[in-house]
Amino acid sequence: MHFRPIQSFTRKRLSDVVADQIKQLISDDTLMPGDRLPAERDLATQLAVSRPSLREALIRLESDGYIATSGRCGFTVVDLTAPIISRPLAELLLQNPRTSADILELRQGLEAISTVYAAERATTADLRKIKAAFEALKAASQSQDRMNLAELDAAFHLAIADSTHNVALAHVMHGIHTLIREGMRQYHRLIDYDEAMEKQLMSQHQAIYDAVMARDAQKARKAAERHLAFVREIYQEDAAKL
């Protein structure tokens, strides 16, 4: 259980203590972007506070941009870097598609670091999430599920980023998730979902996965760098045709 019962003798307002605890869980990488908070009744029970106090804390966290409502699903943790990273870069990408090459350079650096830290720091639970993300990607690749391939590709890389236990790195990776996902759609389209090329991409993902699961940090870094170098070559060849 992530949440600790609130001590009733605290001198601070209960809603402030609740808000501070949730902020701390976000800052120490326990709650990640996209994670859902428990239902209000369950969360109030876990924290041992009244629902009005909890609701006040949630409203404040939402107004401060830490969480967002997700329909009937309650609240989810927000990508804190998205307003300053993803949206401006998305605008640049729309105005100049060649910005994709710059995003790939950024990805190459971030993901090389991510694979190293994931190999060194991933917990057993993290490795299970990486495995589930990889198997979903592999299944989509084998079935040529074009609709979900880019999304699952991005999810695999983000599962690795989440396993770094570096809150800044993880949030930056989530912040550029939209750009990463769109970039993946582009390169899958560029190779026209060619079976041989898709197998090559899958082989590269397999190498990253195997190295992280084996906790071989340097092998993981090299596998990530080879993968991104290959993707950059695809973009460069396409740009040369223009």
C-alpha cells in the first residue's frame, strides 16, 4: 500500500497533510504519470481521513496540476513536464516535420541513459511491467497489428524509463510521450510496415529487453543506441528522397 494513515494529532490541516503525502509519492517516483489514484472511498480509508478532507486535498492537487480527473475513473497523476515540453515541441513538429530528426537525437540520449539505469535499478515489479510491455509489443508485431504498434512501441520504452527510479528522467520521457508515439508512427509508416524491416525492429527491441532483464547496463545502452541509430537512418533515407 502506497498511502500511510494520517495521524489525527497533526497540527496541519488534514487536507494539507494528504496533499503533501500524494506530492511526496509523485516526487519519489512511487506514483508515476498516468497512475490512477484509488477510488475516493478506498483512499479515504487508507489515509484514515474523512472524505470531505480528502476531497479538499484532491481539488487542490488538481488545481495545482499534479492530478487530473479522468471521467468515472477518478484521478490520475499528470505528466508534469507536458505543458513545457510536449506542447511547444508538438507545435514545432507541426510547423517543420524535419524537427523529427532533432527529437530522435533527444530520444537517443534519453533512452540510452534510461536503459542503463533500468538495468541497474529495476525492481522485480518493474521487470514484470517491462516484460508485459515487451510481450504486448511482440504480439502486435507478430500479428501485424498496425493500429496499436506505435502505441505499444512507446509503452515498452516508457516502461523502461519508469524503471530508472529517476523522477526527472521518467517525467521528461512521459512529457515527450506524444512526440515519441508520433515519431514511432512515422517510422513504421516510412517502412510501410515491411515485414522484414518490422522483424529487424523487433530484433532490436528484443536485444534491449534481454539486456535490461539480464541487468547488463552497458549491453542495454549499446542495444538502445543501435536501435535509435537504425531509426535515424530510416528518417535520413526518407529525407534524402525529398
